[in-house]
Amino acid sequence: MVAASPSPAVAPDADDLLACPTCDALLKAPAVAVGETARCPRCNTVIEAPRTQAMTRIIMLALSALILMVAAIFFPFLELEAAGMIRRSSLLDTVMAFSGGLTEPLTIAMAALIVVLPTIRFLGLLYVLGPMAFGWHPARHAAPVFRLVEMLRPWAMAEVFVVGVAVALVKVAGLAHISLGPAFWAFVALVIVTVLKDNFMSRVTVWKTLDARRRS
């Protein structure tokens, strides 16, 4: 493990400084080898943790997430049976359920938070990391795209939707027979893949790689 050192009294080059994402401590970027972990000396937050083949794994997980997103949107999500009546719904039906009247903004918000923004993040990661995984120079505007990907991270709430569905199923289970469709399991797999992708990704390493490839 490598500890990122605090900024010295004599200010170094700004390119050598970074801020801790948790406590905002200004640190001198350490040289971190693959397999090592750099942590903030103040709050012990992981600053950088490069891993072998991490870029390739992130690309594969992002591509898998896109495929799962397509399956989650178009395949049946849930089937409810009550009083002899059966109702099937997809994720798209769920989003469009609030599309009329005063609740229309809720439709836009749901579509953005559980479908549009996660999809933009996955596509953005493929755009940024894809060329570098093959050893090429970064794609045009790769840095702004990766900055957008990071800005959208708190707003992509697929996992929150899954938790909400689970809570709703517990409440509805006593009123109707519920069958989970393939889209539900695709969405659960999507959340797991997203968590794995975020765990593999060292953002400081990505920025360093972008900068190094641009200069080479």
C-alpha cells in the first residue's frame, strides 16, 4: 500500500497535485505500481488502485451492461395475476405509467435516471477506454466525455430502482400472484455488473493514462 503524501510547503507543479474525493485534502500524486493501492493519509480513502487488465475488464462489463439494459427494456419485467386477470408489464411500461397529466415530469425523470443516464455512462466508458485498451491514442474529446461520465455517476440510479421494486413486491405479494420476468433478472444482473465495473475502475489511473497517451 502506498500513502499519498500531503502537498509540500513549496507548491509543486499543479499537474502533480490531486484532491482527495472525500476530505478534499490536497495531495502530491504518488507513483503507484499495478497491484498497489494509494490512500489518503488523512481519511484513508482509496485514491488510486491500478489493476492488471482493469481497462479491458471495464470495457467488457460496460458492453455487458448495455446488452442487459436492452434486455431489461424490451423483455417482460413482471407478471401479476389476481382474480383471474393477468397483467404483464415491461420496464418501458413501468416508465410510461406516469406519462399522462401532471405526472408526466415523473416519466421523464424515471426514464432519465434508470435508463438514459446509465446508458450514456456505459457508452461514454466504451468511447473513452476502447481506443486506449488497444494501445491507441485517446479518442477525440475523450477527456470531456470521461468528465461527463463521472458527473453522471451519482444520478444513474438503476440500483435504487431495483430496491424500490423489491420493496413494492413485498407489499403486493399478499394481494396477487407475482411472476418475475427475464427483464427483472436482467436488470438485477445489470446492477451487479455496474457495481463490479465501478470497483475495477481507478479514476485517477484513467486520467493519468489519458494524459500520458495524449502526450505520446
